[in-house]
Amino acid sequence: MKFCRQHQLRCELPGAVPIAAMMFLLLFYLIQNKALLLTPGVPVELPRVAGALPQGYSAALVVALDRKGNLFFRNVAVTLKDFPGELKHAAVGRTNLLLVLQADRRASQESITRVAAIARAAGIHKTWLATQPGLLEKPAETNKAKSQ
């Protein structure tokens, strides 16, 4: 026995392609939205500049400096008094080290210079300021690539 429907749809159900496209856009939005990503730590807003990557260094030590002048070395808050000892301890037995300073764009020039001077006193003679490149920017050419 066959029963007739009393109600009929006025239009067709949407196809799978539009639904899949909307799901893709929703997924893309959730991945790209930085507010939804929870990363532990102190927010440091790096300046947005395209720059060349350092070459020819055996290792790099990364130090973060927030806008209030607080230092973070190896994901631990460090005071300016303890920082030279920490750097010397990390640089023991290593040569040709590079200090990468992730300074907040609102950090004072004085605090950036102070960290570079402490690194030089600890035996690390090269300090690079980390920047955050734009989404569609090409990385700048290095001197080695220009000479070839």
C-alpha cells in the first residue's frame, strides 16, 4: 500500500556542492581567526616588514621583549639582572651564535639596545630583530642571491 504525501516541498533541497563550499569557508575562517587560537605566553606584536633570513650561523637564541620591557628567554620570564648569566650559560661551548630578538613594535629603542648590549657582553656579537612578514609578501633577497 502506498501513502500519498499531504505536504510537498515548493523547491528542491540544496545540492551537496553549496553545502560543502560553506563548510570549507567556515573551516577556513576558524583556522585563520587568531582570536580563537589559544597560545600560552605574552603577546608580542612584531613589526610587519619583509626581511632577509640570516645565514651562516651555527645556532640562534631567541629572546622576546614585550612592550613593558619584560624579557622572556626559553619561554621563561627573566630579569635584566639574571639575563647576562642566562645568555653566558646558553653560549658555553658554542661559537658563531645569533641572537634573534622578538621585540614588540611598541617596545622602546632603549630596551632593545640594552638587550643587544647585554648579548654582546655575553659573547654574542650579532643581534637580529625578528619581523612578521605580510601574507602575500615575497621574502627579500639575500646578498648571496644578489651576487649570483
